[in-house]
Amino acid sequence: MQLIHLFIDAMGGDHAPEAPVKGSIEALRHDANLKITLAGTLDQIQPYLLGSDDVIDRINLVDAPDIISNHDAPAMAIRQKKKSAIVLGMLSVREGETDGFVSAGSTGAVLVGGMLRLGRIPGVERPAIAPLLPNGKGHFLLIDCGANVDCKPEYLQQFGVMGNAYMQKFKQIPTPRIGLIYVGEEVEKGNQLTKDTFPLMQQSKYNFVGNVEARYITADKADVLVCDGFDGNIILKFMEGVSSTILGMIKEELMADTRSKIGALMVKPAFRRVKKTMDYTEVGGAPLLGVMGAVVKAHGSCNAYAFASAIKQASVMVRTKVATTIMNQI
């Protein structure tokens, strides 16, 4: 099997460097054909490498003293903090030294770094962030989720192309269903952006299944759901909040009295499976599609397990040549 070399931002995220370093070690233990470059403040990284003798020969350390925080202006940080893990990682992928990049750091910095330091796929107007979200039967791809809050119809049409390529390669779906998030199924409804986008998606070569109302987002109506980044980010955050609230309510009710507790013991395996399906740590992060390489933005609050999942996602993107497929379809 192909040896994959990923560049990891060890200083990004709420639990850095512990989560990225331990997540990298876990990923290496599960994939013998994986090599990792960890970049960050070395004296902070090294304590978390203790006990990793079994995989240490596949770990390369790079000193990256510049830290990009969520409070930094992304474009300025990418230009000024040239020794940051995000900048060094994007350049490493661009030069072919590594195959992909994973970070739980600033979303804006990863996006700008992807565009300015790694570069867009020729023909792509705007790269997009696209997380996999649960729909009861598996996962669907929501694109865009915050990279582009103001969009043109051409951007949304291309989001469909990129989502189509990703689901073909990553999820092995031969003909993904591509839907446009809308306020109604009727073509005449919606704002000017969605009205102008609809005919463009109709004319596209992918399998466009039409408009999808918000109530059907999780009803397995489409494998890829397209929207602008403003609406996508609201949908993503709303789904995370609803998921957390519902799971909390169920847990509270199951512990409410003796009868409920007895019943809880019987249904515990089922609820554990539901929780696993809805848990973002199983996916780990969202790919940045439209750039010249495999880039995964891990969740900012991810733990080691979630970061390992993000690394796995980047590895699959490299092995299945998602970026090349997008290039060919664009």
C-alpha cells in the first residue's frame, strides 16, 4: 500500500499540543503505511511523545515557533507568521514534500493558507469547507460550511462538482445525489442566489436531484447538500446544538425514576450506537475542497481520538486522489 506522509499542525486547537500529538501517535499505530511530520513548539511537543517508541521512527519534528491564534486576522497572519505550522504545512504539500495537511487551528487561517500558500485547483473559483454530517442512514456532505459567506451562483454550482468528486472517492458512491438547500421545493421560491443557481446545477453533469427543504436535510434526500457558507455554518452549528440537547434530554429522562433506569439498561446498547453515529469525533474534521492537495480542518475542540479520525480522513483523501478527481471534473 502507498506510504502517506502527512504534515500536522501540533499547535492548533483547544487541546494542543496534546490532542494533535497523541492523535498522531494513535493514527500511526493503526496505519503502518503512514508517516507524520509534527510542527510546532518543540519543547511543548516532546513530552507527549513519551511512550511512542513503537512509532517514533515514522515521526518527523519541525520547529514552528510562530503560533496563529483564532484572534489573529487570517490573511495578515499567513503573510506575517511565516514560521507557523499552517504556512509551513501548506508549503510542504505544495512542494510535494508531504501529501496532506491536518490542523485543528484557526479555520480562517487554514482557508487563507490553502488559497495563498497551497493554491487553488485550476478553474476552482472558491475552495469550500465540507463536513460529513449524520442523516440516519450514514452521512451526507454539507458544502459550504463557512469558507464563503457571500457567494455567486457559479460558486454553488462548483461546490456541487467538488462534493460529487469527494463522495465518489471518499464514500465510494458512484453517482452521488446533489441537492440545493432551499426554502421550498418549488423553483420560484428562494432568494436571487438560489434562483440563479438552480438552472446552473440542472445543466451540470452531476446527478442534481433538485431543491431540498431544511426539514429534509437529515432525511437522506441527497448525498451532497449545497449552500452558501453563511447558511451552511448556521445549519452545522444548529445541528450540533440540537444533537447535544436531544442526547442530554434523553439521558435525563432515562435517569428520572427507577422504572426509567431499568429500561435504560435494556436500551443502552442502542443509544450507544446512536450516540456514536452522531458523534463528530468519528469523522474528526472537514475537508477543505478545491485546493491542490488533501487538507482537513479538524474540530477546534477535538480530542486525540477525533484528531486521529481527521488524520485517517486526510489519508483516504490522498489515497483516493480526491483533489485530482475534482481537477478533472472542474
